[in-house]
Amino acid sequence: GTYSPLGSWGQTGTIQGFFKHLLRQEYGTFALYSGSDGQPAQLIPATMRYFKHLTTDSLYVGIPVLLFGLYDFSRSLAAHPASSPALVLVGTWVFYLVVFHSLSNL
């Protein structure tokens, strides 16, 4: 028999199982996990975990770079509100935080 551990990719050892995984038939388009034992989407706790681990995950450089980037963003936005490339970067980062952490149910 086959064994599918928690959070596995399914039975990718067969052609049929591989295509089932490739086409995400078990997950749905916007689901990050197919199991029913995961927690429901939790934006706030997931975002808090992101910031809790940001320091060590970014080798202690992430926080100073983030703070400098936000400072530069505020200066750039004040000087050129409509054409600030920093607006695109910060907007993309915020979009990632909200969408990914809303969909995560692990």
C-alpha cells in the first residue's frame, strides 16, 4: 500500500498521481494545503510569526534594511507621490503579506 504523510504531495510515483499533483486537483487554485487538520486562515497570527522570525531568517540584516526602506519610501513618496518605485515595492510586500498569510492554513 501507499502511505501519504501529513502535508505530502500525494502519490507522485505514478503518472496519474503526478498529473493529479501537477494540476493541483487535490488542493484547489488558491488553497495552500489540502488537509482538514490545518488551522483556518489566520492573517494576524501568521503575520505575527512572520515578523517574529524576520530577524533570524534574514540573518539579522532584515530589520535595519526594512527600516531604511520604509524611511526611504516615506521620503520618496513625499517628493514624487505618483512616480515612486518604492510605492510599487512596498505595495507588493504588503500584498504578499496579506494574501499569502490569509491563504495559509498550516
